[in-house]
Amino acid sequence: MTFFSDTLLGQETSHTRPPFWLMRQAGRYLPEYREVRAKAGGFIKLCLTPELAAEVTLQPIRRFGFDAAILFSDILMVPHGLGQKLWFAEGEGPRLEPVTDPAALDLAGIETALEPIYTTVRTVRAALPNDVELIGFAGSPWTVACYMVEGQGGGEFTAIKALSYTDPAKLQAIIDVLVEASILYLTRQIQAGAGVIQLFDSWAGNLSARQFATWVIEPTARIVSALKAKFPHVGIIGFPRLAGGNLLAYAAETGVDGLGLDTGVPLDWAVKAVPHHITLQGNLDPLLLAAGGPALDQGIDDILTASKQRPFIFNLGHGIIPSTPPENVAHVAERVKFGKAA
Ligand code: 1CP
């Protein structure tokens, strides 16, 4: 067990600081990532070539000394594994051929097409120091379904919202495949060496309470309970981004050990309101990390203050943006990990 995992599971540790990692800690803000990315010949190739994916997973650990590495992959590798056509248009983000027939999705691909990802996990675990955790991940069914139904991200998700109201049985069939696929996929990651799991629900924010219960809480709870039954010591972090007033129901009903907070969640509120058996994670503004300067130090201080009140993992409120100067990330590491003054 690592310091990171112990904190997530609410166990006592001998550390006086929170463990830290940053969402999208591997990626385009790092010149060494851009170099490997250029060599890989495409983003999907990068995700499915174990030597390269392992290398970019390890790059930020070497540079900044995070307490956890996160497998380098993408939430859209699950639809890819299920046989849906996926490609990354240069400078435009992901594109998929919108799913029309849920019965055509093939669960076997999670074992076969995604096999290289499990090799990456094994390679990374073998290369990491024992006290550095390895986080495996998947997108939550709702967020992955958003891309599968729309064929892309970034918009208002009108097609999936329409489907949820006009043909909920069809959306349920897609979600059910994704629940099974996620359980298989995460089981394989854990067996290969992932000691913590994060479920990314980036698009959890555009749902009514009723829809949130059906499309976010219920499928997430099924994944968590299946994994917990097999792997009780693997902590699970849920990140229901922009969930707003639905956040407390998520915390109470999904069974997650940790709750990822987006930038808009007031920490002093979360420290009091979220059930105390849950470890909080977050929530420095990625744009503040990119901006740097005295405001960044104030943002770091706010999180360090909150982290003294209950088990806490230092992170951003969403992923690092590509224009972030790596020296700003080094500054966060020095302050959080080595206690350097502002
Ligand atoms: O060209 C490139 O290098 C591609 C950029 C990129 C990267 C670096 C994409 C495309 N994905 C990733 C890696 C990635 N994605 C990781 C790796 C581990 C890490 O260092 O954190 C993880 C965990 C993800 C997860 C992911 N992918 C999410 C959930 C988190 C979030 O940011 O909200 C989502 C929504 C995606 C979809 C996706 N993949 C890539 C992009 C640009 C996007 C977002 C598109 C959109 O805005 O809809």
C-alpha cells in the first residue's frame, strides 16, 4: 500500500502533507511528451504501443515527483475496444462514428483489442518506485456514452439528451454495455498492477436530478460494487465534473472512496458537507496553474489549508491545459511535496 492509496482509503499516514498528482499530468505541455507523440504516428497508436505509452506515463513522475502516475490512455479507448470507429482529427479532438445499434458493440474487444493497455500497466508498475501509486482509469458510462452518441465532444450534447428522453431503453442498452465493459477493463488494469482507479465523469453536469440518478449514479454504483467485491483494497475516486447540487447524492450513493472536486466547488463547503468517510480531491484551477505568480501561491495555500481538515489529495479541478509552463508545475511540486515557502 502507498501513502496515496492509504490516504484515499482514509487510513492514518505518517505524512503531514497531502499526496498529489494532476489530471492530464502527461501531455502536450511537456516537450518530452510532444517528442514521443510525434514519433508515435497518431494518438491511438500512442495509447496502444506499450513502450511509448509507458514512457509518457513516467515522464511527469521523473520530472516532478508526483505521488501517483496515471496510466496514459484515453477514455475513448473503451468505445474503440467495443469496435466503434474512432479517430483523432488533428487539432480538433476525438471523432467517432455515432453508435446506432448497441447490440453491435462487442465486449470481447475489451480483452483483445485493448490488450496492449494492460501491458502498459505492467510495464509502468515495474518501473515505478514502490511508494508511487499507479492510477488506472475509465470514463464513466454517461460521459463515454456522450461521445459515442454524439460522435464528438465539446458541444451541448443535444443528441444524447434527446435520446435519453425519447428512447431511454436504447440509451440504457448502451450504458449497460459500458458498465460491463468498464468492469472488465478496470479488472484487467487492476490485475496488471493499477492500485487505485479513477472514474472520469467529465460531462456529469448537464443533467437534472432524476437523470443524474439514472445515468450517473446508478451505473457508477454498479461498477464500484463489482470492483469492490473483487478488490476491496483498491480505492476508487469518482470525478463527477460540474455535478453541482447532485454532488452529495453522488458521494452518498455511488460507494466511491474519493470525490474529485471541480474548480467551482467551494472547499470550505465540501470539507463540511461531504460525508467524512470520503477523501476529497482537487481542485486548483488549471488556468491558475497556467497563469502562475502570487495568485497561484494563494490557490495552493487554500488547498493546503483544506487538506489539513480531513483526508485530501491535492489535484486540479480539471486537466492541465497545453499552454501551462512546466516550471509552474515544478513550483506546485516544491510547495506541496517539499513544503517550500511561497
Ligand atoms: O494530441 C494529443 O496529444 C491528444 C491530447 C490528449 C491527451 C494527452 C487526448 C485526446 N487524451 C489525452 C490523454 C488522457 N485523456 C489521459 C491521460 C492521463 C493523464 O495524464 O491524465 C486521460 C486520463 C484522459 C481522459 C479523458 N479523455 C477525458 C476525461 C478527463 C477530462 O479531461 O475531462 C476526456 C473527456 C477525454 C476525451 C478527450 N481525449 C482527448 C481530448 C482532447 C479529449 C477532450 C475532448 C473534448 O473536449 O470533448
